[in-house]
Amino acid sequence: MLSLLLTVALMMSPDIEPPPKYKIRIEKHEIWLDTTAGPRRVIYDAAASYPVAVSGSGDKVAYAVPDGKPAPDGAKPSMMIAVVTAGGRAVSKFAPPDPYFDSLEWIDDYRPSITLGGHANSIYWVLDSNTGKTLKEFWGGFDFLWSHDRQHIARRALGPITSEDENEVPFESDDLSSLMFNYEGKGVYPPEDPKTEKPYERILGDLTWSPDDEWVSFPERENPSGDSYVVLASPEGGVLRDSLPVDVEHNAKIVWTDDSHFQINASKRTLYFAIRDGKLGEVPSPALH
């Protein structure tokens, strides 16, 4: 019976998020919301372009529209942002901080965000959906990830690191990782090596917030040892870390099952961890209880 209850609890975990209620698309100049109740037409706009995004409640839609300025052949046109309600009523149209933004998403029902830049060094703006005013601006990093309560944003940054290939030939890549929170613009993890006065060389994997927003979690690999770990870092500066008995893949993702338990798949195994008395450690599979 206990095993069954644990299985049900895992299935009902708040961090294993269901598919989004709304999907947004543009078809023949019409913006459509695909909902669980079926497709719903939002608006016809002959200028509607991607990217397009719907707020979490489904109440507002933001999309790109060309600003009408001429662009050289083959060049990306400059864009404005249009915001409408789900019923098609115009809310605002404004020029973003950079007209060549790459992505558009909603943080909540009032703040859309846009991103410009490459894999390792992006600029991220938080905007007011009614006025287009820039509320916050982040320079550097990628994988911008808001906590569930939208109070903190975590992101990764990259830097040069020297590794060895299978023939032990050294090569340099940009895999060296660091973690940043909110607006400081500096790495808060990994810690500094007192011998070199430089951060330890670590390669950080995908970020995931705990359900209670106490921790950002991620797998990591040390350099040059190649040893694998799971790490929890808090916006207040706390860090919990434990080793993995197997190698971790670059795309491994931590899945939380409640505020103090999570699991990770690595090397075709599922490993389980728990926070107990302020310490992080591996625990047996819930199915064994």
C-alpha cells in the first residue's frame, strides 16, 4: 500500500508540470489558440509574425509585427510587438528595446520578455505589456529561468575551459559554466578555489527550480576529473552537493517530486535524492518501500 501511495504522489508532483493549457500559432494571418476545449481564433492581422506567445492564463497574446522600415535583401526585418487580449482587443503596440529580438515569452499576465543573442551571451528584457516600458534588463548568460513565484531568475553563463579528447589531446571549448541569479551579473557558483583565486572548473547542466523555490538544481561535471555531481544552489547563497555514482549526460534533467525529493536519469539509471537535516544525499527508490 505504501508503495502505491508513493507512486501516486510522484504522479501528482507539482513540479512534473502538465502540458500547457494553451498553444499558440499563426495560420493564414490569423492567430489561433489551441486549447483543451479546441482551437479558438484570437485575431486576424495581415502583419502578424513569429515569435508569438500567450500568457499563462491565456488572457493575453503578444506577437511580432514588422515596423515597416526597409531591410536589405536577406536581412532580418526589424520588428515591433503587438499585444492583444484573447478576444482580439488591442492592448498595445510598441517598439522593443531591440527590434531584432530572437524570442518572446510571458513571465506572467502583465510582463512579456524578449531575448537577443547567441548561445552564451544573451540580453534579456522584461517589459510592461501595456506601455512597452523596460522593467528589467539582464546582460550575459542564457537559459533564463524564473522561479515559480517569479521572484528570482536563474541563468547560466559560459567561459573557456581546457579539456582532453579521447586521445588525451588538450582542446579548448566554451563549456566552463557558472550560475547567476537576478540582477547581479556575476557568477554565484561554482565557488572560488583559494589556491588559484579563480572559480573551480565545472560544467553545469540544465537548471530546474524546486517546487518551493528554495533551490535551483542542476547536474554538473568537474574538470579535469570528469566526476559527476548534483548541486542545489539557493538565491541566498546556500549550496548542497552530492556525487553521482555514474556519469551524467549533458542533457540530464532533475525532476522534483516534492520540496525535498528529486530524481535524475543518468547512464540509463534513475537515481533518487533527498534533503534531510540540511544535507543532500542519495536515497533508495520509493518503489522499494
